[in-house]
Amino acid sequence: MMSFLRVPVLTLCLILSLAFMDPSKHSRCSAFSMSMMSATTPKVVPKGSAAKPYEKQKVAVFGAGGYLGGCIYGFLQRAGSLYGTGISGVGGSPRAVVATSAGSVSLNGILSKNFILAQADESFVKLTNMTSVDAIQSRLNGFDAAILGTRFTLEPRPVTLGSYEKSPNDKTMEFYMERPRIATVKGVDDTTYSLQLFNNILQACKSEGLRHLVVIETDSEFDTDTVAGDKYLALLEEVGVPYTYIRPVGSFENLKEYTYAKGVQSTLKITRPTSLEEFQSGSGTLYREDFAAVCVQALLSLDWSDNRVLQVEPVGSLDQEIADRAIPQREWCMNSDSLQELLAVAS
Ligand SMILES: *[C@@H]1O[C@H](CO)[C@@H](O)[C@H](O)[C@H]1NC(C)=O
């Protein structure tokens, strides 16, 4: 049945995309395949940025030099290049906020390898004095949403010349959204500094009037048996910027030889706990790439004016049949429609 439908849709998509080389026309093609698809899959109405694709939202990612943050940035950049997502890909968006050029170099390594020669130059990556709320706020000018972790890996670094150094000997901490896989990062785990960083980011987001935060509970990467949510949720409630707080249930790993064209690789379970007692910990393997796609899909799909806590748990690998039907160049992440449905059901 599926292949019967799929062949004419794909053929028509190819004809349309050859006929109209203007990238803005691609949406017609995907809108058409969506309506064909609705005969077999329930249609999910987006309530996030994708609800109004013409109002392009600017999104900042904090600590994008690590692999999780880099994947989130890469997916956002792809979403920003396609019509229909409501994510801005111009005017410095998406923006990566890092502390030094080390973060920028690391992000660009991830983009060129895992996002197939993508890159982010200095109009997209901002080296920022993260100990100053004002400095962070100035990097968010005109931005609508931000994505951050709760606990950062820190790395002592000299302040990059020409960014915000006062003297050639100024030192700072590069920060990564969670625990980076690269052995070259000599990470320091300083919970006091990390919490201050989290607070500074929240204050800056509030002062700049951001409308939504996606916050990833990264604590389990440091202490596997802590349930850390209450502290951060209390801070988020206090600050009052609407949030989607996402808890990974399981431990992060990277997929081998990953590129965005491979898309979502696992079947996930997404639940919405209503109290701290329902917070779970788990020992399953959660791929950073899939988790990054959930974070971006949350911005596209979910109502920005609501607060919510979500738990994401790995269940198994994804049925390959779903993986075959789309064209990588037309998708910000292959198979992300499976995430859209999961998020719609959970929230
Ligand atoms: C970063 O900001 C803090 C707080 O405003 C300030 O004390 C410090 O000197 C700044 N660091 C640099 C290197 O500019």
C-alpha cells in the first residue's frame, strides 16, 4: 500500500523541484506529499514556530561547541534554510553562543562532518563573556527563543583576542552543553560556576524578552543517579519565561558515521510527567543526534506560551520503511515527522 502511494508522490516532487528551482517553491512539494500522506498517517497540526512559517523565529543555542549542542545547531540551521519550519536562517540566526574561538572551531568541525560541509561564520557564532548578564543579553538582541543545558562542562581557556579580552592574559571558561565526546576537551566539572552560568543565561533571556526556552536536563551525564529537575524548574518558574524542559531517560551516545541525511535512528517514547515522583532514570542508550532532533522539533511543534516537562526514552530502532520515503535535501531532519507525532501525543 505504502509503496503504491509513494512512487507517484516522489516522482511529482522531483518534477516540481526541477521545474521550480526557486527554493521557496519546495514547500508546495512537501505540502502536497503531506496531504497524500494524510490518507495513511494522522495529520498533526503544529503549534510552535511551524504554525506560522512566514513569521521566522530567531533561535540561539548556548554551548554549541559540544556534540549535542552542535547537532541542535546543525538541525536548526537546516530548518532555517527550508520554508515551513518558521525558523529564521538569516540575520545571524540560528546563533551559537560560546565563550571562545575553541567553541567555534569545535562547532564548525561538527557542521562540516555531520551536516555535510555546513559551516557557521562569525555572524552566526558569538564569543561572549558568560560571566556578564549584560554581555549575554546583547547577544540575544532581536532573538525569540533559546536552547540550553542545565549543567555544563567547562574548559579553562584564554579569552580569544579581539573578542572581549581586556588584556592578552585574560582567562575564561569555554562551556559545552553537556559532556563532549572529544578527548581534546579537558573538561572541568564545577557545579557552582555551571549553575551561575545557567542563572546568567536565564536572566539575560528574561531581560531580552525571549518567548520560549528549551532546557535540556544534562545533569545525568555527570551524576547518573541524581534526579536534578526540581532546582532548575524552580529557577525557570521564578524567571517566568515559558519553557519546555526535556529530560533524557538513558545515557547519551553518538551514532557512528552520522549525517543529518540518516535522520532519526531510534524509536523514542516521550512522556509528560506531572510531578517529580514521575521523573525516571534509565540505562538505555539515547543517541545525541535523535535527542537533538527532538529539541528542535519541540520548537517547531509545541505552543510557545505553555510550560511543560517532557521525558525522552529510547525504545528500539526505527522501522526502516519510514526512513525511505523522503528526500534529504527537502527535510531538516529525515523522519522528524515521527517526532512530531510523539510530541503531539505527549503534550
Ligand atoms: C566579563 O564580565 C565580568 C562581569 O561584568 C567582568 O568582571 C570581567 O572583567 C569581564 N571579563 C572580560 C575578560 O572582559
